[in-house]
Amino acid sequence: MAMSKVLEIEAALRKIPTQEKWEVARWLLAALEEGTGHAAKGQNGGSVSGLPDYAARRRRIFGDKVLPNMVLASRSEERW
């Protein structure tokens, strides 16, 4: 989907009432679940699908390496 279409959809969603936004969200989640065949649990117990598993991707790329926290590393090099 082109970025302009995403921006158009976002602009249209901002114009509709909150209740209708939730209906669109429920429809979109159901459509995503049908497309992926599985769903992850959301914070409120509802299902959320199509979310990338960043931890699994990191393990696949780097294996069992422990990656340094680059923010802490850069702070330790700064003078206070």
C-alpha cells in the first residue's frame, strides 16, 4: 500500500466518531487473524495478530550473543 493511501486512511479515521473507529479496529484485527492463521494475546486479553516478534528476530540474527545497551555505553563515555 502506498504511503499516500495510508495517510488518506489515517486522515479519514480521524474524522469518524470513536465508536466507529473501534468497529474498524475490530474488523481489521479479525481480517489480520484470518490472514495469518494465528493471533497473539494483547494487553487487555483480546487477540492481536500480525505483530512482529522482535525477540525471535534478534535471536535469529545474533544467536545467543548478549548485546550491549548502547544508551548506557554512550552515557558512560560522556563527561558530566
